[in-house]
Amino acid sequence: MKTILISGASKGFGRAWAEAFLAKGYKVAATARNIDTLADLKAQYGEAILPLKLDVNNRDESFAIVEKVHQHFGAIDILINNAGYALNGAVEEASEQEARAQFETNFFGTLWLTQAVLPIMRKQQSGHIIQVSSILGITTLPVLGLYNASKFAVEGLTETLAQEVKQFGINVTLVEPNGYFTDIWGNTFNSKPIDAYDGLKKAIAEGHDPDTFGQTGATVPAIIKLVEAENPPLRLFLGKVALPFTKHAYEQKLATWEEWNDVSVAAHG
């Protein structure tokens, strides 16, 4: 059975997926900032789960954890980079510390674990790296600018990575959920507000439709199917809103590009 390393396993998607993998008989290395949250899974599944404390912002710690998992289980078949959080606020509202922290976790945390696992997967000539991105890495929503940007960065990194590592038998997938009722929103960090954006924020809140948010547990069959696929896709949407939302956004982008195409071609020289 496969060995899966998953970050951010204490709650939300990470917790639901880790529990599902264990129920399927997989070996799971589950990382979290507080591994006490995994005690019940350890009690239930014993040696099948290896709980590990990890701050993904720490590159050295990320490399050490990957090595520990490899030594413990003898292989790492799948890496799921799931750790992340959302910074809520207009672009102008984000402080330097908040902006850097958002990228440290969502982008650099993903990069460090990816870099750490690649030598193992290259030697195995097999593996699957799954990056938990977001529909907001494809298109955007206001007052989530830094979160959007961090996920756009993950998208660019991962699409490039897929082209580089295919030669080694390594598959790469971007998982792009639409909104879900997960702890990422309960743990959202809020920038210091600027009054000028109050009207926009109020309009967004009043326009919120709970039906656009999915149920975390409903993603389990899709993730099981993904990790068991012989030829997994580069991208996988989760939720019923993701594709229509993206199609609408890209129709608008294509229309603008077409409208300005004569200017673009003339600029070629």
C-alpha cells in the first residue's frame, strides 16, 4: 500500500483525507504544528500513522521531516502539500509582515517540502506530488489579494514542476477547491482595516451564498480516486462552482485579449 506524507493534517481537508487514507490501509505521515490533534488517529491506527510536528515555514525542518518519514516507512509515494491559511483584507491593507507570512506558508512551505521529497521520488522513479491550491489560484476575488497571489504562485511553480519531473516517473497535480466550510476561514487573519474599503466588504458579505460552499467530507472520494489514478490530471477542481466560475472569468479575459490583439501583434515588431 502507498505511503502518503500530508501537511496540515490537524483539521479541514488534511484531517479528513488523512483519516480516509488510513481507513483504506495506507501508511500516513501526518504533519501539524500541534500533533496532539492527531492523538485519536494514532490510538486507532497505531503504526500506520506517523504524526510529526512541522512548521512548513522552516526549510531545514521540512527537509529533516521528509528524511525521517523516508527512513521510517522506506518510501514516500505521495506528497500532499495542504498546509496553508488565508489573509483577509484589501491589497492596500496588508502589512509587510502579513504579506511575507502569507507567502512563507502558502508558497515557500509548499516549495520546501516539494524540494525535499524530489530526490527520493527521483531515485524511486515514481511518485505523485499533490499541491492543494485553490480556485483563487486560477482567478480572483476581492479582499483576498495576498491569498490569491500566493496560490497563483503555487500554480506557476507546479505547472513548471510537472514538466520538469515527468521524465522521472513523477506525477504532479494541482487540487483547486472552490469555497468549502473548512477551518481555513475560521482561522483567517485580518489585516488592519482601512475605512475606504468598508462598502466593498459589506457588499461582498451581503452577497454571500452558502450554497457556493462545499462540504469538506464530500471531497474524500475524489481524493481517493486521485491518489489511485494511474494517470492523474495536472489539475483537479473540487466543488460544483469551480468550473463555471473559471469559465466565466476566462471568457472575459479572452474577450479582452482578442479586443487588444492588433495592438499586441503590432508590438512584436
